[in-house]
Amino acid sequence: MTSTVHLGLPMAVPDPELPSAVRIYEVGPRDGLQAEKVPVPVEVKAEFVRRLVGAGLSTVELTSFVSPKRIPQLADARELAALTDFDAGVRHPVLVPNARGLEDALAAGAREVAVFASVTESFSKANLGAPRSDVAAAQALVTKDALAAGVDVRGYLSMVFGDPWEGPVPVDAVVEASVAMMETGVHSLSLGDTIGVATPGHVRAVVRALVDAGIAVDRIALHAHDTYGQALANVYAALTVGVTEFDASTGGVGGCPFALSATGNLATEDLVWMLRGLGIDTGVDLTTLVETSTWLADHLGRPSPSRVVTALAPSITDRSELT
């Protein structure tokens, strides 16, 4: 006699003290693929984006208009933009490092851009080749020009919770950098745990300090890395203090190519699984997402590091099972 194990979805047990819905800011096509050593064909990237949209993700970060010498994997930004429907009702932000990047992004049809800076001096010099003050000034100008062009601007801050060269990052330094970036006009702020060293208490302390400094919690997002296996715990901690936007990468691919010890992003599937268990709406079809991850893994030539993908991929024989 044999039995069938039904994996299904986790039982939803809503917590009235947590948000009822969140936005997942999918970064797979940009942050997920940027560190890949072997070029990923632009047609594969475009199909990846289409599959993510088909899974119900309402925000899919597309690419970065950066120098090909800096990030060769994203040299096809214009081609990918040309293969993307910016009028389909899905947000497709693109990262822009400077005025030239913004000019190219606008010419390609982008409706939303993201700018970035670092809380720490060491990473600013390693990543952008300039001191924090110079990077902040350039970011402010790019944001001003983007807003004048009628596009929304998101702000990324790197090294919010720790830096491989400088060690722990003081919360006061995070508050100072965050307030300065918000004052340039960005509509939201993504807190980057670039090397994955954050822990739940640290996350809550940073978010509370930002709110105390006058930044509305609905304008704060968390960008978690799972270097030490803390990403989901950190997401839960952020939920408890009101954060409702989380960055994640389908399949858990990616990481910062300019940060020592920065490993993969939080896997979107793992995030969706936990949120479903908490009764929090994401609008994402987990079956389609897992299928997308296994499809991408085949193109990258290695299995997805996502625990949920590993658990569910063999069992998906009927699309109705997980929806």
C-alpha cells in the first residue's frame, strides 16, 4: 500500500497585528542576474520578465542602465526595454547610476527609476568609485531630473546593517543617510542588508528610528540577503513594525558583485510561502513562480537555492494543486 504526500500550501493563520497585504518588489531580472558570469540571452531575460508578470508580480525591476564595462551582464538594457511592454499595468523600474543612465532609461521608455547610494564610505568608493558626498550629490541631481521628466524615483541604500570593511553600521548613520535621500524626492526607500548580517532586533531598531525621524513606514522597504539564513526572520521583524514592501529575487539568484561576502537575495518563493502562512496577500501564484524558477535554473545550469522551490518543484504536476 502506498500513500501520496500532499504538500499544498501552508495553513494560513492570519495575525491581526500584521499587515493584511504587502507588495513584493521583484528584483530577479536586474539584481538577480547582474552577477552571472555567463551572458544570459536577452530573449531569455524578456521571457523571464513575462513569466514573472504572469505569476502575478505587480513590480518587476527590469535592468540597470549602467556602463557595460561595469556590469557586462546588463549591457543589453536597451534591447530588453524594447522587448518589454511598459503599458501593461505592471511597474518595471530600472536602476540608473548617473545622468547618462537616466537619459538612456527615459529614451528606452522607462516610467520609474531607482537611484542608489551607500551608508558607508568604504562601499561607496568600492561600488561607485567616489566618496559618499559626491555620490549623494549626483543622486540628488538624477532624482531631480527624473521627477522633472514625470517618472517616479525609488531610493536604494546599501550597507544599512553592516559593511565588510567597516563592520557594524551605527543606526544614527543610517538615519542621516535615509533622511538625506528622502529629502531629494524619492518616493520610497529600500534598506539594503547588502551582506546579510542583519538580525530581527536590528531591523526593528532601524525601522523605528527612521519612523521617529519622520519617514513614514509605508515609504520604507526591506532588501534582505540570506547570507546567514536570517532573511525571512528579518522580513517578519519588519512586518511587526509596519513595513509592507519587500525586495526579493525569484529563485534566490543574485547578490552584489561589488560587496565581499554578499550571497543570494531572499528567494521570492520562500517569501511568498511565509506570507501565505501568515494570511498576508501578495497576489502571487506560487505554482507559476516555482515553474519559473525551475525554468530559469535550467537556463543558468544550476538548481535554485530556494528551499520552497526545492520542496515543491517535484510535486507540481497539476497547476490547481497550489493555487
